[in-house]
Amino acid sequence: MVRRIVWTRRAQMERIEILAFWKEHNQSRTYSKKLNELIKKSLQIISRYPMIGKPTQIKKCQSQSIEQLSDYLRNNSAGNNSPLSLGLKAKTYPEIE
């Protein structure tokens, strides 16, 4: 069963900041586009297999790494038909934290 994914406002803002950071850092949109496609593909997998990824200290949340810069956290607290709540966190780039 495919589950709907709902982005948190913070995750939406952080995604924009991360993509903008890489565009500015590399003086090109190429990597930002590649990263955005990886995020989309990862979300398709997460929507089909919501328990994929590493467990976190937060109850009923999983962590999924994409490249070396971001983690996705999904809250699987409700039933199978409920949407997944998604958060995004930059790992190692202080300029965007």
C-alpha cells in the first residue's frame, strides 16, 4: 500500500535552503537537480515501505539517509492509511543549519 507523504513546513524550508546552498557552492544547478531527483526517488520508496531505514530515539520514527547531507524522519504513529509526516535535517553543513 502506498502512503501519502506530508512535508512539515520546516522540512520544506530546509529542502529549499539545502538546494540553494549547493547551487551557490558549486556555481551550478547540476548537483541540486541531481539531489532533488534522489529525494523524489527516496520518497517514492518511503511511501511504499514506510518502515525502511534506521530506528531513531523518537518513538515510531525512522531515519533515511540520502547522499551525505540529509536525513528524513517519518512519523509512523497512526494507522496504515494515515499520511507520513516528513522532516528534513542537514547533517554536516553549518552554513545551512
